[in-house]
Amino acid sequence: MEAAAGGEDGEEPPREARVLGSELVETYTVYIIQVSVGNHQWTVKHRYSDFHDLHEKLVSEKKIDKNLLPPKKIIGKNSKSLVEKRQKELEIYLQTLLLKFPVTAPKVLSHFLHFHLYEINGITAALAEELFHKGEQLLMAGEVFTIRPLQLYAVTQQLLQGKPTCANGDAKTDLGHILDFTCRLKYLKVTGTGGLFGTSNIQEHHLPFDLSIFKSLHQIEISHCGGKLIKGLTSSKHALATLSVRFSATSMKEILVPEASEFDQWEPEDALDNSSCPVTAIIPTWRTLTTLDMSHNSISEIDDSVKLIPKIEFLDLSHNGVSLVENLQHLYNLVHLDLSYNKLTSLEGVHTKLGNIKTLNLAGNQLERLSGLNKLYSLVNLDLSNNKIEQIDEVKNIGSLPCLEKVMLSSNPLSIIPDYRTKVLAQFGDRASEVCLDNIVTTEKELDTVEVLKAIQKAKEVKYKLSNSDKKISEDSRLTAASSKSNCSSLTVRPSSPSLPRPVSSSQEIICEETVLASSFLQSSGSTPTDHTVPQRCFEIPDSRYKIQAPASLLASCEEYGGGHDVCLCKPHLTLSSLYPSEFLMQKITEDNQIPVHLHVSVSLQYVSGLKGRALVEFFHSNIAEVENEELRHLMWSSVLFYKTPNVEVMACVLLSTKAIYFLLDDSFIHADEHQSDFWNKENSDCENSSFHLSCCFVLKLNDLQSVNVGLFDQYFRITGHSADHIVTCLTRDSYNTHTFIQQLMAVLSLLARTPSPEPVDKDFYSEFGSKNTGKMENYELIHSSRVKFIYPNEEEIGDLAFLVAEKMDGLTSLPSLNILLYVLAFQVNHFEGSAQNTSSLQPKTLILTSSDLFLFDEDYISYPLPEFAKEPPKRDKYQLADGRRIRDLDRVLMGYQTYPQALTFVFDDVQNQDLMQNLTLDHFGETDSVPKGNSKQEGSRSREIQWYIFIPSAESREKLISLLARQWEILCGRELPLELTG
């Protein structure tokens, strides 16, 4: 919006005020006023009493006509007819005032119409009055003065119009107060907005303004402005020491050399003698500028404008689009450089451009090699986190740098290599003890391991030298032997398929030979295998959200019919190290690899549950793991829910590694919810009718993990990634399993800790704008050192649940004393009789025990708390009451059930007028569940009974429920709870 609010040739722009409409707020009417001054317009809202107060002041101060404002109304003041009539009359009133004061509006009218916020004269008058009162104090204190681009634009336009500096006759609003202040100001901050300003149509980053009125600036920060529209910044070259321009520029040149657009050739004044090319302009340099922050812009290259800032020591170009390090050889004094989060892919020859650099931040780029850093001998701090460095050998390029003290390599592929820290530290040789890796001080144990690795490396080097000398001695005899056998036919080992490489080393030779044998064996088998329990392989399909696991026999059949071209899908045999897996790990995952007895899974998952110890680890690396150097740390069987399929609970084998969390899902999930086919793409649907089982494997990478929400009483937890496709709830229904998994997850995340970048030794200007967080507990939210949030239930959540439960009880008077004794995830067993074979089903329920009642809820375990990216609340409430009974109405508890021997049967007397569901309201719970509350029985003259068949998977929770229930029943009824064992 470059068009000025001022008119042409210094004329005042047309001003207009229109009452667009009205709205009723509580008991009064508010009128919506649109004010226009030239091309700028904004909205103001006032009630009639505001108009009345304005009118009273104008009558008193400016002697306007008392009858100009429409009179008050006592009766029917909010009626539609009166409001519409008054709306027109108020518009005429405002237009009359604007005509009466054509040049400068009185202060009271200016504030009423928000001229002091949006109109040139009003803005400058308000700013001048502010500086009249506070200007000297600000200058004496040496504080940073913050001003908006719109205010600078207004001052610039006022000066261009050439009018008297005090148009309204008030000396406090004289423009001279602004000019006097700006001439002496040393620290300035210009902050705009990215979109529209306030209620106006003004876009501040489209407004031009002139900074030449500032004569003594030492430091200036500019953000959210139009870089090409800033004029007069170069007038501060003689004194400016720190310059920050963020969210404003598209190139360095438009800020440092705005004159460049006017000349074809230019040179800095100091380089004129060395230039052999004809120039059309000599540009003065920024002689005192030592700190330049141009981060968070749209800069694509480091152009030759840096020749004008020879004194720069601190340069921040982070969060731009720079793809090449160039032109920095002109900055002889540069010691701190931040090029993080750009598009750098190569560092070749960078030492020729960064001679005396001490701190270098290259985090968040696309670097794979470090060969360009091996000659930066003055480097002290180096941040290479969040790149694509895979090989430990690349660290050798920085291992010989004599001054390097701090190195960041976290969140690179190499950081998940076993013993990553000691292997990296070993590259620094004798200086390993002086290097701080990933902001973690090197321990004595790590140094001992480094010494062992160094000794092994030296032994390898000696052996290599000896073997080379032996080869040289026997070289002549080999040549002679080769010539003597020149007539003999040679045998060439060829790969078994075109997709396999030729063997070039002994280890690769063995792999290829094994592949050939396996291929020959598979091709010689005359029929396609049909065994469902063969070891499985997995291969990637285009959708990166999941994998499909296919049996090896399926691959074998593909090879048989496809000529062996699909052998590349099989991973080579993995040789596990002597340290991994440990005996403790194999024993632990073997104990955990047991499917809960109450759930049935497909044949493919039954095969997984049958694996033990090393076989299970090898299965993980051969079929599931994405890279060979990741380690399996934990295994757990659990029901899971996905955010996009909240009604489908599926059994899964959950595998936690040092790289990701893998969910091996039951086959039934693919067909459970047909309308969710967009989420689980069925690209392999043609395999459904085959004799082979396909199993989905959902992968959630640890680097994508954002938060973990732990449910009440540790009964479940929700893992949240960066989108709705990456939200999974694990319904462990067991506090021990939840606690163990969270512990293991925290331990793995500690290896991937995303620690802050190293800071310069001296505090610089732009470092003040960053915040560094470490792992700490804030209220009920644990911020892990990896920046993953672990969120636990707080008192407010438990209090809300207590209130919802209390609302269903007889009286709210018991709310202060209400105590939720137990919250447990269970199943309600629905038994269906009358069919040829009696069947039963399990319905997930949340059971809540209070001091006087038992409740069954249908709970939404996946949608709450609302994810940050969610744009609307979930379609259903978190808790929906299914049934509720008083403990005093409990007659007996039966332990044991035909289908589920560990189930509990709660038998209640169906006492009239005491059903907690009779007065059920839907304020908090939404619609009630359509499933019957319980089974009713009528036996002769006995009263009706209500039976709950409840199955609680966790033995600990089951015992706790019985114990607490028996205690409360004895308190309420004065005798022991009848417990009966059934067959």
C-alpha cells in the first residue's frame, strides 16, 4: 500500500466517516464506523453514550451547535427502527464535524475516530506529545526506542508536505519534538506486522519511510518491513555498530547498497585503487559496523555487497535460502558466522573464505561431507547438527583442528550408530579430552574407551603396512604365475540377479554366494510354499507412513515367476556384534513377547510372538529395521488407536528402537473400517485372496515425535507426531507397561537430544533474541532434552472428571468430599445366547470407582487433549456415561466367567428410584451409549438384578479394585462384601 494517505501537491486527502451498521452488545447498541482518509481506511466501534461524551466536550471546547447530535431516547432505545434512524443521524453528525475541522481535528475527535493510530496528522501529533513528556528521560536512560513503520511513514509524509510543524496550535504536538529526539537517539527498533495493522487495510511492510532523520544511531533492529522501501539507512554509516534486519529483505544488497540499483558498476571507496574495471559510482563503506543480523529473510546468495562491511565480526544469515558460501573472503575480521538452516550442500574450499573464523554454525543444512573444514585452524565452536552426515570417517576432517573445543553432531544419521560418542571422540586423537561433543562433557569412561579404539586403530594400521609390504615382495611372482596360466579359462563369479553388484571384497563375496545358493534353492522348489509361519521380509511402498510385511515365500514366488529380479528386496544377512544384543536384552524381550490371552491375533503376529531371544532380534533387523545400525530396545504388546480411525481398536506389537517406534498391526485392521481407505492405502489389495498374510507396519520416527500424553493412572499413553497421521494411542491398560515404555522411550530420546547451538564466546546482538531450553519439569509437563514434551494429567483434569462424576450422583453437596479411588481401563463382556454356539464380545470401557458409586464410561482416548494442529473440537465428548450404580446396591461379586475366567461379575439390586442414570443430562457427556446397561434377571419373587460382566486385563488393577470395593462396601453396609467363585 505505497499510496500515501496524503493528497497530491500537498493537499489534504479526502476524509470520510460512515456508519456501516450496528450490533447489540449485552443491553446496549454499538455502532460500527468506517473512517477513510485517502486510500487508508479503518473501523471504529462506539455506543451512543460515547457520541454524547464527545459532543459535550466539543460544545465546551470548540463551541459547536448543541443540537447537532440526535437526542437521547429512554424507551425503545434498542428498537430496530430507532437504531436505523439514529445510524443515519450519527453519520451526518460525524461528516459535519469533519467538514468543520478540515485540516486538523481536535484531540478529542482525533482519539474518537482513532486518527492517532491510523491518520498521518493524528499519528505525528500523538508521537510528538509522547516525546515532549518522555523524550529526555528515554535519551538519558539510553533505552531502545520502539517505533512502528506506520509512525515513520507518517513523519516522512509530514516532512514531504512542507507544512507548519504545529498545525493545531498545540505546542506539545509540534513536529520539532520528534526531530529533536531522533537526532540524538542511539538505539532504535522498528517493528511492523506481517498482515493488516489493527482494524485497518494498512499493510506496514508496504509502507515507505525515511531513516535519515536519525543522525546518531549505534544500533538498529528492523523486522517485518519492506526492505526495498527503507530509505536513508545509509545516513547512519558513520556511527552504526549493530544492524539487524529480519523478515524484511530479499537480498543483502538492497539493505547494504541501496544505491546499486542506480548504477551498473560500483566499488567501495577503499578498493578504488585495486580496481581495473571502469566504475560509475564510489560507495562509502560501513566503517563502524561490527555486527550484522540478516536472519529469517529470503536471501538466496551472499552477494558482493559484503565488500562494504569490512569491519564485520558477527554475521548471522541463518534461516535463509543460501546454497553457496562465497564472497566472505572480504571480511577479514569475521570471527562468528551463523549459516544454519539454509540450503548448503557442499563446503569445498570454504577455508579460503573463512580465514580467522572461531564460531561456525552450519546446523539444519544438507551437508553430507565435511572435507572443506579441515583447514579452519582457528575454529573453536562448530555446530553441524541436523544435517545428513552418515559416516564416522567424515569426522576425521575436523579431528585435526587444533583449537576446536565444542562440536555438535546430534540429529545426523551417524548419531544413532552404536557407541557413536566414543567413535567420534576417537577421531580427535590426543585432544579427545578437550572436546565437548553435543554439549555433554566427556566422561572418564568414554576416554578409556577412546584409548582402546585408538590402540585398535594403530594395530590395524601396522597390519595394513605389513600386508602392503608382503604384496610388493610377491608382486613379481604373481605376474609370472599369471602369464603362465594365460591359456587357462578363468571362472568369474557373477551375481545371481542384475540388481546385485559384483563382489569386490571378501565379505561381499560371501554375501553373494549365500544369495546364489538361496536363489537356486528357491527356484528348484517345484511349487509355491503355503506355510503361513515362514520368516517375513518387508519392503517399502511409496506411502512413507507404513510398510507392508510380506512372507519370504512371497518374495520367493516373485523370484520364481519374475526371473530373480526381485532378490534386491531381501536384506543381506546381518552379523550382530558381540555387545549387541546383550543377554539381558534378549531375556527381557523374550519375557515381554507374549500376546495377552484375552485377545486373538492373526497368524502373522502369532509367528512374531513365537520368536525368542536372538531369533527375535534377527527378525527385527532383517524385516523391520530401516537401517542396520539401529538397535531394538523394547517390545510391548498393546491395543492401539489411530487419530483418523478413533473407533477401531487393533492389537499391535510395539517395537521401540534407537530410530523409530514400529507398530506391527493385526491383519484385521486393514478391513475394520472401509471408509478409512484414504488413510491406509490399499495398493496391495490384489494379494488379499492369496495364501499369504500381509501385515501393516506403521512407523513413527523419533525425530518426528513432538509430545507424549500419559493418561490417568498410567492406563494408556498417546504419542503425537507432526500431523494427524502420526497420532497413536497405546491402550496398555496396565500402569507397569506404560511406565516401562515411557522410561525406555526417554532413554532412547536422550541419545537423540536436540541440544541448542554453541554460542559465541562474547555476547552478540542477535543471541539475545533466542531462548535455550533444557530438560526440566514445568507444572505437569516434562520438557525432555530432546524437546519432546511428556505431558501428565494435572489436578484440573482430575478435578473435571470428579465434577462430571459428582453430577451424576444424588447431590452436588458431596463434591468437596468426592474422591476418585480408582480409574481403570477394562472390558465389558457382552454374552450372546440363543445361537448355535454361545458367543461373547469385549467392549472397551472406563471403570471409575468413587467412595460411594461405580461408573462405566465410554471414553475417547485419542482425541483429547486437542492436538495443536486441530482446527475444530472432536465430534464426541471425552466421557460418555454408559452406566452407574451405587456401591450400597451391590449384592455380591462373582469371580470367574466361562469365556474369561479372570472376569468379575458385579450383581446389583435394581432398586427403584435409585438408578443413577434416571436423571441423566447430556450437558457434558453427549449421547448415551446404545449398548444395554447390564443384563437384567427376574427370578420368582426376587427383585430384578443388574449384572455387570467386567474383564480387567491387569492383575494388579483387578486386585486393587476388589480390595478398594470391599473396603467401601464394608464402610457403607457394615459387613464384608460377598465374594463367590464360579466355575
